[in-house]
Amino acid sequence: MMVFVCVLPLFMCCGGIARAQTAGGEAEIPPRGMSAERLKKDWGVGGWIWGPQTYDKQTCRLWRSFEIPAGAEVEFARVRISVDNGYRLMIDGREVGTGSDWRSITEYDLGHMLKAGRHVIAVEGFNDNREAGMQFGLNIRLKDGPVMNVFSDESWRIVPAGESGWESQRDAPPHWGRAVKSESRLVRGQVWVGRIPTMLVKVEVPPPAKIGFWQSGWVQAVLWVGIAFAVLFSLRLMARLAVQSKSQELLNRERARIARDIHDELGARLTELALEGEVIQTEVPSGSPVAHKLEALCEKARAVSGVMDEVVWMVNSKRDTLLDFSTYVCKNTQRFLAATPIRCRLDVDADLPQIPFELPVRRSLLLAVREAINNAAKYSAATELFLRIHRRGNELVVTVEDNGAGFDPALADSDRNGLTNLKTRMDEMGGRCLISASPGEGCRVDFHVPLSRQARLKALSGAEARNPLATEQRLVTLPISDPAKEAT
């Protein structure tokens, strides 16, 4: 705050009737003292007022309201105040300033605070000892309107101790008492002296800070509520994630146990059965019809043992990666084509990552690739077959291509070639199956599978929108083809 001090001539303070000046600004005056009109004219304040009683260490709360006419614009507004001994001044509940020397009148510029409407003046005065009182004057000049004045007089109300919110209360309750005039003359020995101000101090009041809408109470409340909901939502997600992680860990342990049991128990028993059949074959005469049946039985046992190895690979949670899938598909293809005149050529990315590849997806893709290779071995009369496995962004592309006789897809028997099964399996996992073939130029089958779960769900939702039966078909097919669920 900037403070300006003005000292008026003493003869003006005394109204031209002072006989002498004493220390502390007290002048010996006639008993009639200084009139209220001269105080208003010379100092812009009313007479001294206080509560009905005066005592040492007293706090007196004075209250007054006024109203600026609707539509009026304030051009100038100032407050002048002095309290014996100290005060705290508030306008509409906002503290404007404080003071502690009754000899100086403090002036506050309130032009930026007052608008049209009802306003409240609240003064909390403190009396240290002996006499007490308050001098007050509010001068308001309206644009194209009258001048308004509020002075200290008997219209002020005295607020009892213990009242709360009185600084901004618009109306005074009936039990609030009235202020009374306080003596403006003091007796010092045998001499009457008057409490006359000696200086004027101007204090600049800063304008109220502009509060943006983001600083308002309702915005803060909405923000805190939003933060609370976000925290609760995050905690809920963390709890669900913890439960899912624990469930997934338990599921992986159970899958590993099932894989070990299948390999150690069923696999060993099947191998033992095949070996016993081979031993019995050596004891049977070569021309006996039983020998052929035993040989067929041993072949079936070895075939079942191979299928069992495949089931173990699928169930084993330690093989749930893209790299493991690629390795297994390549080995399986080479083993299958070893008994055929078709030469197998592999084209696989060398940097396939060990990212998770879910059991239902890799199982469906493995069966689809095997179906395509089986069709090529049975119907294409090819001499070479290319197996390509590449990662393109967030998608895995597996290609089965042969140099065989080819066919016309429009004329092909879809049931015999299993084309419907290939596309159905890809639709179930949110992927695509693209078949390119022509007579005499071989056949190419491309399987496109999204690697992320979100991409697969998005693709599935698109398929359901195109085909309302896709959801029902997926719900019926997936549980049957999910070994993890069957094992559980």
C-alpha cells in the first residue's frame, strides 16, 4: 500500500478558536468543543461514537449498511476513519485496512470496490484504556447523480460479542443495540482539551484479485471429485490386474503340470505300447495275418504319440511365444513333408521376438497352416512348397505357397479342399485368409493374424457387425478348440 500524509494547519483543526497547542496535538478549547459540521467540512468525518459502555481493554464492533441505487455508477468513493485506540475496517466482509493512532485520520480509496446495490461497513474497534470512540466518514460521488455520505452517528449498530458472520450481514437483527455519542472533549486536570486530529494519512487499497473460473469453488469441487474417482478407478484396475496376474500365474502352473503329466504318463504308456507291439511282431510268423494287424496297431500308437506331443506343446505355458510358434511350425512342416516328394523351403524372419502368442490363436493358426500344407500335399502335385513367416508391424503373416497344378477357386470343391475351414478359423481369431490360385501356376494361401489382443477384438467386432452369426459361431467354436479350458 502507498501512504500519503497531509498535515493540515492547526487553526483549521480547531476551527479558528484554539487558544494554545499542547503536546500530542491536544488544544485547549471552549467547553462547547468542535461542532459536527466543522468536523464534516474540515475532516470529512462525523462525531465520536461508541458503545453504551466504555472500559479498558474493550473491543467494540460497529455495523452500518447503505445502498447505492440500482443502475448507478460510482465515480469516486473514499472512507476516512479514526478510532481511539485501534481498529480493523471491513467492507462487505473484506478487510480494507487497520490503524492504531486516533490523532491521524486514515483515508481509503474504495472507488473500485463499490457497485450498485447494498453494502455493509464493519469496524472492530479496540480501546486500550480510558476514553474510546470512532470517527467515520464515507463520501460517494455518482456519475450523473447525487453525492452520498455516511457519517458516524447514532444510526450505527453495536454487535454483541459472540455473533458470527456479522462483517457481511446485510440486515441488523433487532437485538443489536444503537451506538451513542462519545465525548469529544477530555478533562486533563482542570483543563478541557479536545480530541482533534492532527494529520491525514492516505492509503491506497489494491483492487481485488481477479479470479478465473478455474479458481471458483464449484470448479475446484468438480476437480477434486474427478481426482477422487480417478484414484478409485485406478485402485480398482490395480486390484483387478493383481487378481488377473495371480489367476494367470496359477493357470500357467496348472498348464505346466498338465503338460508334464501328459508327457510323463500318457506319452510313456503309448511308447511302451508301441514297443511291446514291435516285440510281439518278432514272435509272430511273417506270413501270419496277425502280423499286419500288429504293425497297423504300432503305427497308430506312434501316431497317437505324435499327436500327444503336439498337445503337450500347446498346453505348455512355456511355449506361449511367437518365436516358439515359428520354430514348432517349421519343424512340424519339415517332418510332415519328409515322407512326400515335395521339397520344403523356409523363409522366416530371423528376429522374431519372444512376445506372448495366446494359446487359442496359435492353435487355430497351426491347424489352419497344417490344413493348407495337407491340401498341397494331397492335391497340388507340387515339387516345392514355401513356408514364409514374417512380422509386419502389429500383424503376423504366414504364407503357404506351392508350385503345383493350381486350380480355379471359383470352380473348386470347397468341402474337399477345406477352404471354408481355413477362412472360418481366421475369422474366429480376428484374422484374414487370402487364397490366390490359377490353373498351372500353383496356389498361395496367406494367413494374416493381429498380434495384439485389442486388434483382434476390434477385428472380431467388425466381423460381428458384418455377420450377426459371427458372435454365436465364435462362442460355440472357441471353447471346444481350447485345450487349456478342457484341461482345466
